[in-house]
Amino acid sequence: MTRFAARVALLLIPLAALPGLAGAVLIYTVGSGEGCSHGTIQSAIDAADASPGYDVIRLTRSLTYEPEANSVVTDQDLSIVGGFETCTSPASDGSKTVVSGQGGAEEPVFRITANGAAIIKLRLLTITNGDEDGSGFGGGIYFTGTGNLEISESDITNNTAGYGGGILAVATGTNTELIIGNNTTISGNTARYSGGGIYIAGPLEMTMTAPSTIVAFNQALGEDGSGYGGGMEVSGPAIAYIGSPGSFGLPAFYANSARYGGGISVTAGNSDGADAKVELFTTDPALPVSVTGNSASESGGGIYIKPYESFFDSAEATLCATDFRIDDNLAQEGSAIHGDDSFDGIIGYRGSTLLLNALGCTQPSAVQCAPGVPCNTIWGNGASTVGGEPTDGAAIRMDYNGIIYAYRTDMRANRGGYAMRTTNVTTGYADGCLLADNQVSQQLISNEQVEFAAFSIANCTIAHNIIGSTDVIHAEDIFVLTNSIIDQPGNLALAFSGDADYLHVSNVLSSDLTSLPSDPSIVTGDPAFVDVASGNYHLRLASPAIDFAPPVTGDDRDLDGQPRDQDMPGVPNEFGVRDLGAYERQQGPGDCGAGDTIFCDGFDGQ
């Protein structure tokens, strides 16, 4: 079992089942009146630290907790729990106790240092109005040390700091974790510089996979020119595992804003090995993990990725996403995702890494999206200024020496200069993609390469886009296009400016043949999509793209996650059994594929 899986399993064990804990628990009650052991949160914290073993502090509603600036420095396990009516209440009633920094010193509401392997738990609290001044850390919570902090059933709201308006967590050693548990809202927080909702750094793991958890309406102002991560900044060597389905019918990261990375910023640290990584994955089949409705005034409306390069040090920055949604975000460049680069005058460029449904991006608690649930989408992202003026930015932008593997990705209704634009990527690969109904002023896909950098498009469908350029695809140097459909009447399929020896095109159905090489496997014709008007780009049985290309070894899947290389009865195999484009037609009743039932029974299936 991996460390991440073991940690998730531990959270599911009742307290009483943990050997040596249940019988050793001391309970302190904070409030006024009968049965109260302490009159302030801080005095209860101090008493708990002076008592060996695991302790619980209960906060009652018999006091108003304002202004608060509490300090926890401990190597022992401690829980602070709200929701008790009085000090003699046998159990919490589930309501949240408000702990506010309003009117007090410019300090975090909770400053927590967990030494050793200490586990600090905060539950049923509303932590608000913390106001750490200047470039200070953590308006609501400042967490540091080598232990773990777990927050559940709580709200972190309307706090302000230089970094980490809501929460700042910095590990001082390995095995440090921040866990954002169920029914937790991090909203309305402000960072003057970076990390509006959450800022994590150091060798720390953050986990946010529980239900009803959301990071929303936070902002990173960037008053010093930074402004990374409106919802969250992950600064290397930190790593974040994000799988929450969101809350209140809203996605996990919603309506956050920053200069760079409106939803999330993945920023490498300034030293060797200070790699930063975010893994997005779905934990509820009906509710894919989603970064939606965020904005950046500069770049990376949904997500911004930034590596580090210098003559002495370097560090990677990686986004790894499976079964995800990145929709309706705004930025001048990289409205959905911007993979930036870092330049050193001697070493050169270091690029970001973007992995969408790629191998190595799996987590033990990850699940696939349920059939019929929109998933793996990059929809409705717009390239524009803060004032709403359109720009020539791309929905996905990858800069120098970046790496992009985009498998089973659905890009629709994006607006800007390009849907996807790469510049001298080390490796670029799009497989099983759909690009439809986008509106761009330049090429739909632009692959700008200096030398010896390859970009490949395979098993993709490109159709029904509004393209301002003459060409659908612009490519330089090494370019491969296979097993795909380009249905863009009025546009040239490809503008290729490299050496002809570095161009490979095969098994393509295209509305334009004049810009493609002459080859028997490159043909023209109507793809016969099921229903373009409703956005259904599956293939009818009558499509010339059915059973067209040679099979491929291995169990690769189409955009629906269905198996490839399905031989349809009664359809001649042109060069093999593989269908062209994003979707493989599946056998079913009457040999009708998914989404094609209205054309069964001979009406239009042939």
C-alpha cells in the first residue's frame, strides 16, 4: 500500500479503534458556566500540551471567540472541535463554532507547529477574519513543522495575509501532511501576493479528496508582481492530490482569481529537487474533479505551471490530470492551462510538464467518470483581458521545452487565438482528442518548433470549428498526423513549413486534400457524424471512417473509454479494423454504436 493510500485508510478508522488512544484521551471544555475547564482557547491549548498523550478541546457557544490569535506548538496529538452548546453537552450538535481574529493583533487565527509525528485536527470550526500583515504567512491558519494537520467540517473564510490568505502550510521536514477533509469550504480569502485560498510549500503532501469540499472566491493580488494561485499555490517541493467533487453543486475550484493561475498555480522551488506537482483525479463517478470559472489577469486562467532553471539549480513543475474538467476559465494566455517556461542565459530553457490521462497519473482512490457524465473536458475557456477584450491567447499554451501528453481530451467551445499552441515542445502528443465548436482567430492548433522537437496527433476528430486562419493546423519541423478526421470545409487542413522528410501523414479523412501529402490512406468524404447540431461526433455506420486503419497493439481506448479496433460486421476493412477519429464505433443491437440508436433498424444506419 502506498503512503497516500495508507493515509486515506487511516482516516476511515474510528478513534476508539486506535490502540492506546481511546482510553488515554483527556477532554478540555472552553466556555463559561458549569463544567467548563477553561475560559479561553489558548489556556486549553496550553493545558493540553502540558498533559502527555492525545487531547481534545471542545469549544462551546457560551463564549464569543473574538479576537483570537492562538498558538499551538506541540509534539502530541490534539483535536479542537466546535459545535457544543454548553460545557456539559455530551456531544457536538454539528454546528460550527466561529473563531475570529476580528479586532485583534495582525496574526493568524491559529498558528500551529506540529513537531515530530503530531496530528492536529480541526473540526466544526469557522475560522475567519485573520489578518496577518505585510508579507506574513497564513491569515486563517499558519501551519508548519513535521506533523500533520487535518481540517474537516469547517469553513476557512474572509482571511487575509501576504501568502496563504486562508491557509499556509510549510513543511520543515518529510512526512508532513495537510488534509482538507469532508464538508470544508475555503472561500473569500485574500493573499496580497500568492496563494489566495491555500499556499503549500516544502516537502509537504496535501490531500483534498473528501466529498463536499470546495475552494472558491479566493484571490491572489500579486501586489509585488507575483500573484500566483488564486485558489491555491503549490510551491515545490510540495505535491497536492486533488479529487474533491466540490460542494453546493459547484466544482472543487471555482471563481478564484490571480495574476497567474486563477484556480491553481504549480510553481517549482528555486533549488535542485524542489519539484512541484498537482494530481487531479475523480473520486465520485458522477462528479468529476473540476477547475471551473476561475480567472487570471495574465495567464493560466484555470491552472498555471512554472518550472525553475538556473546555472546552479533546476526544478520541475507538473500537472497530472485524469478524469477531469477544466471549463469556463478566463485569461489573456492559457485560458484553461498555461505551461510556462523558465530561462537561464547559460543553460537555456526548462519547460513544464502537462499530462492528461497519461500513464503514471493514477491514484488508489481514483475512479472513472460514469457513462454519460461529461468528463476529460476543456470547454468554454476564453482568452481575454480583465476588461473582456479578446486576445490571441490559447486555451492550452505550452512554452519552450515543455512536455505535453494529452490523451482522451475533449476540447469544445473555447474562444481565443488558438485552441492549442505549443512552442518548441520537447515532446507533444495528442491522442483520442476531440476539437469541436471552438472559435479561434488564428489556427486551431499551432505547433511552433525551432528544431528537433516532435508533435503528433493521433485518433482525433477536428470538426465544426470557426477558424480565422486559412489553415486548421500549423506545424513546423517534425509533425505526425494519423488515424484522424479533419472536417473543416473552407479551411486548408495543414500548413507545414518544415522539411518534407519530417512530415508523416497517414490514415486521415479530411475535407481538404490539397495541403496533405498524396497517399492512398488519405481520403476525403463526409464523416457522417451522428448529430453535429447536438454535439454528437460519434460515427454512423455509413461513415467512411469506420474500419479504416490498421489495428494498434495494446489496449488503447477512445474518448469514451471504449476499446479500439472493433470490427463492424458488414463493413469492408479499408486498411484494418480501426475507426478514424476520437470515437470507435462499438457493436451493439443492430450493430448500432453508442449515441446512434435513432439511426438503427435500417433508417440511416447504412
